[in-house]
Amino acid sequence: MPVRRLPSNPNLDHLKYQAKDLLKDHAACTQGAAQRIREFHPRFAGATDWKIFAARLNLGDAQLAIAREYGFPSWTRLKRHIERPTLSDRLDLPHQLRIEDEVFRRAVDLLDGGEVSALRAHLQRHPRLAHQRVVFEGGNYFRNPTLLEFVAENPSRHGSLPANIVEIASVILDAGTSQSARNEALMLVSTGSVPRESGVQLALIDVLCDHGADPSTAAHATALHGELEALKALIARGAPIDLPAAAALGDMEGARRLLETASREDRHLALSLAADFGYVEIVRLLLDAGENPNRYNPVGGHSHTTPLHQAAGRGHEEVVRLLVKRGARTDLKDILWQATPGDWARHAGKPDIEAFLRGLDTGGKQKD
């Protein structure tokens, strides 16, 4: 789920109270608490709700989850950010202005300016740059990027890319990069709106794959961001067409064929995608196969919401009605804004869906 943004003047005592509230919600076995702990406490990654509820959690566990929920790796790092901030802690600044290493920052400036020859010479003078990483905290992603990952403009820093960004990427790739950096850059390019709007997304996918990036590592994130042309490009470069990919592309025959051998995790993700994109027959297929419409979506896949939230917010009335008919609760609130599916429909300007959801009780029946 998106991480929470700290207020401009964060208060450590207030954050401690949030940790205590999370402990209370855990003790009360609330579904939202289980989802937050599963996503933000590394010991519980992939754990079921009941395994989380059965575990003994102390204040340190809750503080770790809260810190990671705000984009920091530990409570100690969050505390340092508040008590002894440095330039890199200036969350109000674009990422390139938060870089404290002058050599690395110069490389990013040359990249952003499209200065191919100067960047190549800079990399030759400082060969460590191709593998060096910088640390950014307090964000949802892009926390430990290499220089290569800046070619994606994701997160957006300028809102555009130089026309020769593919050549820029090639210069960095030729200087030597790790497999993880290539894969991460591919994911950022494939999920980013700026590369698509700049007309370079598919060319960047090709150059990264030509240099060894693994297309399968970016496919699910690309589907979740609705970058379907990029998803097709990744498939063309070797990413498998699995159940989530079929669900994102609306491929009913493919979904039916892949369902039997799909993992539990892939079925969960496929329901999230099908509801989000409005593919009612694929949603029906997954519900018939036993998928629970009242689970929060999987980590990495709009995990602060349920399928009903996504369908209501997107305006997919047929999917909304099907989910409700199959038992989707109308009173479950999303984790970030504490809003019901009806609230999401209202926010999205979908009055017919809102009226339908408001007229139901939590069991999906019309109110008297």
C-alpha cells in the first residue's frame, strides 16, 4: 500500500501512540491491523490473519511496523529523521536535490540534461558510480536507487525525460550495472507514466532487456499500474503469461486455462486485477474457484483496499453487484482513509454505485 506521509512537523510521541493503537487493534483481531502488520513487519510477510493474531507482539514490534508504514526501515531511523534531520531527510525536495554525494548528484544532473558525452566521461573518471546507491527514506519506493534507476523518472522529479534518454541509459549500462539495478530500473520504467507520455517506455524496456534485465520481475507491478502496453512488451521479451497477467489483459480463456495450476498468491492477485479493471467474467471465475471477496488485496496490489473498493472507485457497476451478491461486505473500510466502498464511489463521482451500496446492509441485502 502507499506509505503514509509524515506531517511537516512530526511528533515522536504521537507516533508512539500510533504504535500503541496498532497493538490494541492487533489484540482486538481487526482485519486492518493484520493487513498492516503483514505488509510492514518483515517477520509476518505472507502470514495469514490468524497466524498474526496468534503471535505475541510487543511495543517494539508495533513501532517497527509504524516506522516502515512511513517509509523508514526501523524505528531508530524514523527517530533520527525527526530529531537530527539532514539534507536527505528533506522530503519536500525532489530526489536529486536531496543527494548529499556531490559526484553522484553531478551524474544525475548530467543524466537529466541529456549530456551523453559528459556523463560518459564522468562515469569513466568515477567508475564506482555505476554500482553506487543513494539512500532515500520516507517514501513508498525508490529508497536505495543506483544511477540507472534515475532514467525512469519514477517517481517524477521533472515531469519529462530528455529525448536521448535511451542513449543515456545505454551509457550507464555499458559502464556496468548489477542484475538487481537492471531489474529495478525495468520495473520503474514499465510502471511509470512519464516514460510512456514521453514516448520512450517501450524503447527503454528493450534496451534494459537487451542488457539482461529480467522481464518477469516487472510484470505484476506493471499490470497493477495499468500499463498494459508495457505489460505486453514485457511478455514479448519473455515474461510469462500467468493468471495475474491474463486477468489484467482481460483474457478469459487464458484465465480459465491457468486457474487450476495457479498459486494461492496468483489467484488473490488476479481477483484484485480483474475487479480493478472491470472484467466481470474473470471475477466470477475466481469467486467460483473460492476466492474471498472480503480479503484485502495482496501486498503490492492496492493492499489498502478490498476488491469492492477498487470496483466501486473505478465505476465497474456490474463487478460491484457481483461482488456484493457473492458476499462482499459494504462496511469494510480501507486502511489509509478509513472509507467504505460507498465512500469510494462518492469520491469517484459514481452516484449510481454509491446509491446501490448505501442501500445495502453489511450482509448485502436491501435495507428496510
